[in-house]
Amino acid sequence: MEQSVDVGIVRAKELKVIFKGTYTKEGKEFEGERTMTLQDIGSVFLPKDENCSFTLKDVVIGIGFHWERNEDQTFRGALKLIEEEGMIRAVNIVPIETYLTSVISSEMSANASIELLKAHAVISRSWVLSMIEKAKASKEGKAASANHEILNEGTIVRWYDSEAHNAFHVCADDHCQRYQGITRQSNPNVVEAIKETRGQVLTYNNIICDARFSKCCGGMMEEFQYCWENIKHPYLIAKPDPYCNTRDKRILSQVLNNYDQETTDFYRWNVTYEADELSELIKRKSGIDFGKIQELIPVERGASDRIVMLKIVGEKRTVTVGKELEIRKWLSESHLYSSAFEVEKTDDGFILHGKGWGHGVGLCQIGAAVMGDQGIPYREILSHYYPNANIETRW
């Protein structure tokens, strides 16, 4: 039986909502624009029919990334309002197959090849079901609590995963899967891809796979344990990806939405910092006064050559930081494209010579787009990026 998913959308002191069609709450009907405040916490607004939708004003997307911006977004399904850190959080309760139609259109352009869309439907369905199962196990006390922060003398290790969301299953931003409701209209190919793969998931030993994906692996896929908790998944392994090195704008437009296309140098890239500039940046992003940065020393690399632990040597302090996303946060105003970089020290500062966009674990969206464009069936695409996994139909 198809499940529903609770998706955290946006939080604020007040939320402006426009109900398009009739919504009900405790027997009362609501239409048009309303301002929700903390007094509305606990409310659940249910659509009267499947044609109803609601619009949330000023939703922040790309939080913390270089494309961060606000936009109005429209959703199907129910609206639940909960309290979160003294603010009001909008949660969309929606059937998973409906959720997936939005995710695929939000994660990539809806004009992608049908085989890529099918592959993404399977992995997005697998991932969200895996997160729901993990949340259920955590509530029942059956899951080991994942420690996302390890602080020792001179060492800071942090990683970020969906367990940060305790009041809903997943968020709507890049931290989980991009979900923007029906804001970006899907084309018939997206609907067909969802229909043809309905209920299909990746499994390993009959357990739904934690099917991760990123924009561009840079030519080598990474393993799960180098980015998150120290669990080695046999279906998320390091292997070369010969497909993602493309500058074909037609193919890239299938994967990259309009704001993603602002980023063009993701396969190989360089970032240059003057020493004073980097010292100020790291102090601001880490909250630690290193003094003038003298060295950036990779201490540990993952199987894809991504840096897992980086030693930062300053005049005042030396700290080793990990994992990959924390490194990326410290070394950029938003997020460095990836932690797969070499450090070149110059007379004036540092040059980071990097590759890839994202953590590189699981499916590489650009590589998969190339495979789909070549007519490679979605099952072969999934086999390439998730070796040892099986495809099962759950409903």
C-alpha cells in the first residue's frame, strides 16, 4: 500500500498561505489568503478534493548554497503547522508517488530522457522510504543513534543527515531531496516515469537502500562512510564513472534547473584565496581564530580522493576538521563544490584544484543524464551506480 510522507517546507514567525480551493480544519472551511502565526500551531488543513492546492510565500531554497533565494511555492496534499525552535513550520503531508513527481522536476529539468527519469524515480522513492523506516526505527528505539559531531582536542568532526529532522520525515531542500511541490510543472515524461516504475525500490538483503545521489562525482564515485556515519553499504562503493565529463549544454539542461545552470565549472574547478582572505573566511565560518593560515594539509582522503579530514594550521591554532561537508562549509562563503581538491600553496595564499559537485556518493546526476541520452535503460543506469542492489516492487 502506498505511503505518505511528511515534508518540512519552511519556517518563520509568520507564514502567508494562499488556499486555492477549499481546505477544512475541524469542520471549518478555509479559502484564499491567510497569515498563520504561532497561535495556529497544531492545525492540520485538509484538501476537500485532489484539485486543491496551497501556496506558501517566500520559501527559501538552496539554503546555505551559492544559489540561495526566496520563491513562492505551491503544493498538493495537506498542510500541517508545527512548532520548531519558537517558530512555525509548514509541513506538507503528501502521497509518495505525488511527492516523487515534484522531486524529479525539482532535482532536475523535466525534459530529461525517460530512462534518466525512471532511474531517478526509483532512487528517490528508495531514499525517502529508507528515511521513513529510519525515523520509525528511531522512535521505537530500534535504531542506533548516529552521533553527528565528534569533538576532541584539536579535532572537529561533523556530518549532516536527515536524522536532524525529528518532527517530519524529510525537508524540502538540498539537505534531503529538492521538493518544490507543483511550482515547476512536470511534463508528461515525468508522470510516465513515475507510473512505469510505480512502487519500485532498490533493495539489498530485502532492506530498502539508502540511495544517495549528487550532481557530479567528478569521475569517481565515493563511499558512504566517508561522508556520513561509519557504515559501509555494499551498494554505495567507489568506482570510476566515465560518463559525467560533459559540456554538452543540451544534456546539462536536462539535469540542471535554471539556477543550477549558473554553475558551469563543476567537473574541474579552481578556487584562489589570498592568505588574509582565507584566514578571515575560516575564522568567520568556523568561529575559531586561527590567526594567519599557514597550511592546509589533507590528513585523510576517501576512496574517490575526497578529503575526509583536513588539518588547518594557523599562527594561533591548529585544528583538524571533517567530514567532507564541514570542510566545504569552512572553505567557502556557501559550500565549496566538493572536498575532492588538491592544495597548492602560493606566495600570496592558496589555490584549490578541485573536481566534482557534491559528495559523489551513489548516482551521479550528470553521468546518469549522459547514460540516459545514449539510450541506456534505467535498470542498467541503476546497476552502474548501485552495484549489488536489486529492484523490487513494493506496491
